[in-house]
Amino acid sequence: MALGHRLELRQGQGLVITPQLQQAIKLLQLSNLELDAFVEAELERNPLLQRDDGPPDSEQGAERAADEADRPTENLGLDAVSDSAASQQMDAAPDDLSPGERATGDGPSVDGAESAAEQAGGQIDWSRTGGGGNFESDDHYEGALSRPPTLIEHLTGQLAVAGLSPAQNVVAGVLIDAVDETGYLRADLDEVAERLGCGLAFVEAVLTALQGFEPAGVMARDVRECLALQLKDVNRYDPCMAALLDNLDLLAKRDMNALRKICGVDDEDLREMVAEIRALTPRPGAAFHADPPQTLVPDVHVRETPGGLWHVELNTDTLPKVLVDQRYHARVSKGARTDQEKTFVSDSFATANWLVKSLDQRAKTILKVSSEIVRQQDGFLAYGVEHLRPLNLKTVADAIGMHESTVSRVTSNKYIATPRGVFELKYFFTSAIQSSEGGEAHSAASVRHKIKGLVEAERTEADVHSDDRIVEILKEAGVDIARRTVAKYRDALRIPSSVERRRLIKQTA
């Protein structure tokens, strides 16, 4: 059989995901912060997009917008399209235009502004100058004063009034620069002494002085030294406490018998010493580097209506509000001359329309999925976590006519505010644990809650339940669960074993 080349035409069907569809799918799984950053980038890139800030609230802004609408557009080219900031409201009447900004390409120069001010006999207003040159704004100083000091700044401030010699100040500055964010010294003293050309004893003497700075425990080289410095600060460092700090590994294992022999104390003294250790902080510098707490903003709100039903609504504060500026698009379309300009305007218009539609579809999808989750988990909203039902993605997807992958993307990084708190949407999807009596299955979250309740009810050593006993109690309650599952849930809840719990109860008794 001879081999040869030939051309063939075949007709077939296939599913192709366009780039815009891929981007729309990506928008579903973005959190509200990520979505806001994405929309902000699109607003900067696309001149046909504008924020929906509502109607103008000042006559001056309306007059500016009207003047902008009356400007000739014959000379409007690609540069003006990309540099202009369009802010008219979509499909608005000429008298109802919102405030707009003029194109920045042909504005007056700085020299022109100065000469105009001098001709008017007034003073030049430097309050609006930029941050270039040697000028600093008041906001910069206000921000520096209102910002809490860093750990390095805090230590440097104490060094200025410590009364050390110039040579000691040099060594102290090097050591302070080597402190990490937790307050520990991350420098080798031998290397510091060699680099500065001084003796090791001199560097150690400076370090001893620095270790007396606030917060107590700062400039330590390990955890033991950090805790020892804090105990010395309150005059609680003695030979017994030193022996305890030398055997922190035994304290982590809760081997109290060995610690009692090493420290030479009785049970009561040992309990007091352990309590003092627990009251210390192993990270003295953490308070200076704590990030400001970020408020969790829910995407959906759920509230109970007087009729006993649940009302689900989107949090409009998390939804970006953007519009396509139709009027501005008409103006720049007339001013586009070259093919490159026409292509830019056309692509920008298509992208703007797609983004508006995608944001609207995203909001509707989140609301639809959230409403179905609330319908499935109404028992949790009414009675608590023990009534949380087993739920998977397929159940919700079949109920609302969507694919499981879509439901998974929608529930990622989305939060819902309920009368029982704020939860991630994925919290309501839990695996099922069969009932021992053949009834309705139990959710894994409700079973973990029951295990936690059994452990919290333990008051004496006799009340402590082993994993086998917890299995028996749960089976009596209708939950068919294996011992290894109980151990897995207990570890996930960070609950110690029954042996460790008995030891803790005995120590606190």
C-alpha cells in the first residue's frame, strides 16, 4: 500500500472555552477583595468603564459635565481615548450628566498655572503639589506620628537614653538591627566582634545591657533565655526555676514526676512554677509587628422574617458597581480614524460589556447557590450545629440546575452572615455518617460537636471518656461511627487523649 499526502475536510462538533468564558469562570471563585482589585485594574485599563456613583450631587459638577459634552470631538484621537477619564452616566440625558473629568493630555502646564496666578494678583497654591522634590505632605507626617513604632524603633529609642558610650552604641546598633520580628537576636556574637574589631566580652556586655530593655525577654537568643529574662524582670528566677527551664522538653511531655525530682520541689510548688511559665510570652516582639485585624465582610446576609422564613440577600457593599459609558463610546467612535484606534475602541467596548454582564451573572449565581444552601440547612439556622444536615456539591447543583464545579467555585472564599455567626459557604458541606438505627444520616460537623460536648463535660478523672467509650455513647445516640473516626475528629479538634486529659485533671485538682 503506497503512502501519500492528501487534504480532507471533516465536520464535527466540539466544546471550546473562549478566553472570555474562562475569565467569567475565574470571576466566580474570586473573593470580594480579589474581585474589587480586578475591577479596579479594569477601570484603569478601559476608558469606557466607569463606576456607578449615582446622580451628581453638585451643580458645579453638572455644569462641568455639560461643558465636556459640548466640546468638539473632531480631533479626538487614540491618545485622548486612553488618557481621558469618562464619568458620564450610561444613557443619561444631557441635563442629568454626572461630573466628568477633562482629558489630561492638553491641560495647562505648571508654568502656565503660575503665570495665571501671578497675573490675577494672587498667591500660588502649593497645597496641591505632588510628592516630588523635597516637599513632604502633612498626611505623611500625620501617618508617621499615628503609626505605632516598630520593635527596632522602640529599641532604638531606649538606646538613645541608655547612657552607653559611643563605642557601645555602635555595637548596640548592630545588635538591634539583627533582631527579628519576634524579638530574638539572630546574630552570632563572634562574627559581630570580628566584624567590628572588638572583643567578644565587650559585645556580650553590650548585649547584657540591651536585654534589660522593654519588652522583657527581648534580645534573647533562644526560648530558654527569653523566659529567663522575663522571670528575672519580676525577680522570680531561682535555681529551681532554672532547672525547670533547662528541661522544657520534659514540660512539653508533661512528665511531672521527672521534673519534680530534677527541681527538688513538691507537687504544689511545681504547679505554681508551671503556671508562671505559662504566663510568660515566648515571642516578646510579636506585639510590635501585629498586623491590623481585617474585618470579615460577608457576601450574603440571612435573616429570619416574622413568618418564620429565611430571607437571603446579597451584600451590595461587596459588589463592584460599574457601567459602560455609552455616550463616551459614541463620541470616541466618531473620533477614531486609524484601524488601530477603531480596534482599540471596539475591543474596549466589548470588554466593558462583558465585564458588566459577568458581574451581574456572578451576583445572581451566588444568590441562587446561597438560597439553596439556606433551604437545605434551615435546621442549623433554627436550632444549631447539631441539626446540620449532610450536604454535598451534587445535591445543590442538581437542585439549581448547575454543574458541581460551578457550585464549588461559587462557594470558595464566600461568606454568609447568619443569626448564628459568619460562616464560609463551604462550611455547610459536610460528609454523612450513617445512623445506627437506619434513620437519617448525621453530618460530620454535628458529630464533632457532640464529641466536643462530651469532653467539655468531663470534670473528674472518672468522667474522662476513652475513644471506645465515646463510640458507645454515640451509637446509643444513633450515630454509627468507628473508633478511628472518633480519634481523627478528636485530633482535628485538638483534644488530648484520655490519658493526657486524666493527667491534666489530676494536676488541676
